[in-house]
Amino acid sequence: MSTRFQIAALVFMMTNAVAFGIGIVPILMIPAFANHAFEAIPAVVLASFAVSAPLSWFIAPRLRARYWRTQPQKALPRPR
């Protein structure tokens, strides 16, 4: 297994939990959605899996890279 896949597998679990949490809160808070919770909750589970897989694959190399953004500009020296 590649290192990217291993990191993505670990990130997938966290990303999936966050995606599920973001999806389940409106289902449980909005009464119109709560009436259809038996159909909506499985859809949220499937959607969170579908969103989390590519997102974790995209995040994994950035966790491994030392500098994946441009370097910040050097700070100016402090006045004395």
C-alpha cells in the first residue's frame, strides 16, 4: 500500500465523521426533514461516504508535504 493511501484511509474516517455530522444536523433540526428521517439518514450516510473518499484522497498529500503553500514573506526587523 502506498503512503498516500494509508494517510487517506486515516483521514477518511475523520472526514467521514465531519461530513456525516454536517449532514445529520439539518435532518434532525428541521421538522420537515425530521418527518422523513428514515429515508434521509441513510441518504446522509451514503452521501458522507461519497464525499469523504475523494476529499481524503485530496488532503493526504498535503499532510505529507512540508510546505504545500508558498512561503510567507520574511518579517521586517523590529524597530529598537
